[in-house]
Amino acid sequence: MRKPRDFDAELKALEDKARDLKTRKVQQLGELVIAAGADQLSSDELAGALVAIAETKDAAKREAWAKRGVTFFESGSRGAVPACQRNLRSASAQPSSPPSSASGTGSQ
């Protein structure tokens, strides 16, 4: 006879894992903001830039921001932890965009 599954324990383990992943993502995004120098912006400025990026549908702008983000990561001039770079770049292209647009929001 098979051992019954402990669904409560499995659910708790998944919730713990999800919480750990969210915590790591928040930490990595903070490291990215600092590495890009965007930590010198006010919270309102940074939030406004991120909202503008999220609302932008222009594929050419998004591609330009993505290229600028790749250049930033490849330049080696950043102060971020290498793991931050690997995890954020593999997760999506979005996180590499905010630093580039924060300095380019005046051109929109």
C-alpha cells in the first residue's frame, strides 16, 4: 500500500519556496537599481520612469532600451553581483530596461 501524501506539508513547502523566490527577486531588483545609479533618483521619479516603460508599446524604444541594458551588463562597469545579472537577464528583458529609460524619459 502506498504512503498517503501530506498535501499540507507540500503546500507549505511550495509557499516557502515562492516566498524565498520573491524575496530574492526584490533583492536583485534593488541591486540592479543601485548598480545602474538609479538609486539617486527620488522614489517618485523612479516609479514614474518605470510606469512609463511599462505603458510603452513602441517596440523600437523597447528594443533600444534592451540593447542599452545588454551593453550595461557587458561593460563590466556595474557594481552589481554577477548572480543578479544572470538571474535578471534570464528572467526577462524588462529589468534591464528601467535604468536606461530613467535617464531617457525626457526624450519621450
